[in-house]
Amino acid sequence: MSSRSYVGTAKRSFKQAIVHLLETGYRFVGSGRIARMLAEDIEELVNQFYPPPQRISSGWMVFTGTKATGGKAYPGQPVSEHELVTLAWPVCLPEDVAELAAMPPGNEGKKARLRLMQKRVVRVVEHGLHRSVLLTLADLSVMLGISTVQASQFLKKARQETGKSLLTMGYYFDQGMRPTHKGDIVQLYEQGLDEAEIARHTNHAQSSVGRYLRDYERVKLSLQRNIPATIIAEVTGLQPGVVKAYLKLTAKYHPNLPVDSEMSPQGT
């Protein structure tokens, strides 16, 4: 039998079915080339959102997160506008089951279970961050069977204990008002790291790091030009709370500049 006999069989593929659908049911698509390109994109999305189950180990969960790219989100921006990425996540590993089986009774066991859950939350978040994929507190709640409040508490405690940022989607796409972000970034900046290095260390987009540092320099320059702290927000267009945070950081790293407790901007 000629090898050409198999051509028809080979063409009965998911991709070809999409091309046929686009060409017959959506004539506005135009050329066959565009239809094939769309089919390839759809096929790639299917592979991404529905990975073959044989690739996933027991205890791992397929879940879709958000790509850590772009600048800050605007208020009310839908999650769907961000780039989505589907991964397998290490939700329940064999060592987790072993720890649960060895839990002591009573209060000690309760404390041990809380420590284990915190470890699992951190592991899942870091797994995503290493691949530039973010989760929300609601995502963690769904994945691990805990409340969003518990997820937030576990991450807050882990940040305090480890000094790691452990960014969620809300932290990453925030409005630049969280002083811990600014503090971490400015500290590395004052140590001589460039924007790219700071972005890697803090799991922030480089564009966000640049925005933080430009605002910091604007506040610092205002002080160098003897502009009163009470009107820096008006002069720079920054929110009073943001200016106040940068004034504290400037006082820490540049004590020679005229910043004191009486010079906080109005409105804070």
C-alpha cells in the first residue's frame, strides 16, 4: 500500500477540524492561511489548558494562574485581560501525607497541621513565582481548601519569618501603595543593584521597579531642592500616602536631607 494512502487519515485531526469549521462556519475569517493560524493558536490553548493527565503526578493539580507581566493594574480591570498560564501545581506531595500520618494528638497536632498548611501555601506560591505565574488568595483558597483569610495569614507569617516577598496577584498588580514593596526595592537600589537585578530579587516586573524608583528619586530631588514635604505631593502629583512612605525611606538612607516627623505631607 502506498504511503499516500494514509494522507487522509493523518488529516483527520483536531487542528484540521478547526480549520474546516472556520472556513465553513466563519467565512469572515478570510483566507485559509488565517484559518490555519487561528487553528494553531486554538490547538496551543487546548494543550495549555488541558495537559495530558499522564504528565501529572499524584497530588498535583492543574490550575490556571496569571502571567507576571506588564505594569500595575487599573481599578476594576478584569482578570481576563491578563495573560493566563496553566500549570500543574504541587498541592499535596507524599511528604505532606507522611507528616499528616505522623501528627501528634491535641494542641501539638493542631499547631503542626497549621505549620504544614503554611508550608504548602508557600510551596505553591513559590512554584508559580519561579515560572512567573501568579495566584490570587481566592486561587489558594480553592486549591488548598482554606479560606482567603487563612491564605493571607499564612503568607503574612511566612513573609515575616523568611523575608521573602511571596507575591500574590494582588500584590504584584497593586497600585504602588504597599510600603513593603517600596522598602524592599529602595533598599536594593541603595545597595547599588540595577532595575533588572531588583526585579529578579523581588519578583516584580522591571517596569514596576522603574516606576517605584522614579517616584523615590522625585521625592528625594524635591527635598534636595528644599521643597517643603507638605507640598511634595502637590508638586509631584503623587498620592500623599506614597510621598509619606518615600519620605521615611529617604530619611533612612539620606539622613542629611531635611526630613523629620513634622514634615509629613498633608492628607496622611
